[in-house]
Amino acid sequence: VTAETLAAAKNSPHLEILRKKGIEVLLLADRVDEWALSFFTEFEGKQLQSVAKGDLDLGKLADEDEKKAQEKEAGEHKDLIERIKKALGEKVKDVRVTHRLTESPVCLAADAHDMGMHFGRLLKAAGQKVPGSKPILEVNPQHPLVQRLGSETDDARFGDWSHVLFDQALLAEGAQLEDPAGFVKRLNQLILAVNP
């Protein structure tokens, strides 16, 4: 996992399932790490893979029952996923049920062949042209916020919740929000609606 700081890497939501299963992960916080790993793809015969890109494949660590349960869960929440995708529109490449998260409501992942979001931010800060790619929002349907979102019948509030969760995922990635004032306004309105 790559991040701006070691603390951000340690606390990345992408590590939740890996931590639960006892899988060791390289924490990379140096500016050149992600670039260097584009050339250095294996170590002692083991493939290096970003935990924030593509589908997380736990291989032998995920048994058949676990895989079937994940597929069932994705099917059960198909309508919610479609509603979120519609609410976020062009902000995301896709929305899907996650198998990475155990504690967080959402996280962002890059497509398997897209540039990592951290590296894209570094290139942009250096004045380089960054190929346009949109993140994939992964949703944890077991989280109370996502369950609350699923029961929301008001389309405007559903859209606001979806955007707040997307912005939270951006912040957890270390990104800056395009519209911080809009995020604060939405969040305040939602808090007031819950606790009048």
C-alpha cells in the first residue's frame, strides 16, 4: 500500500481484511515507491501487487464458502449498488460490493491497469500530465452507514449520503476534495436531519 505518510499507510482501509487474515503488507510512504514498483514487480519469486488496485484476490486464503458468500452478498445488494452508481454518475468508474473492508463503510480502488491514485497525485503535483482515470467505489454492505443508506427513500438525501461517503473515501486515500465546502454543507445537512 502506498500513501503520503507511514501513518496513512498503516491506517489505510485497504488493509482491513488483510490485517484480519494476518497477511503481511509492505507499507510504502516514499514519493518514489509506487514508481519504483512499476519496474520491480516481484521479490524472491513472489509477485508484488497493490492492495488498492483491481479485485483483491486472496487466493488460497479465501475458502469456497467465503467466495460463495461474497457472490451472494453482491447479488443481494445489486439495487443499492446501482442507486449509488447513478447518484455519483461520472465521479466513479464503477461501484461494487467490497471484500477488502471489515470496519470502514467505503474505499476507493483503482482498476487493475490504471495508475494508482497516490502516484497520480504525485505526478499532478509535479506538473506532469496524468492520464484520466476514475476510481472504483467499493461499498461494505455490513457497515451501519451503508445499511442506513440502503434504507433511505428520499432520492435527494440518498444522493447526499452517496456523495459524503465518496468524499470520505477520497479523504481516507489522502486526496483533496474538489469541493470541500460542498462536502461540509452536505454533511451538516445530513447531521441536522438525523438529530434535529
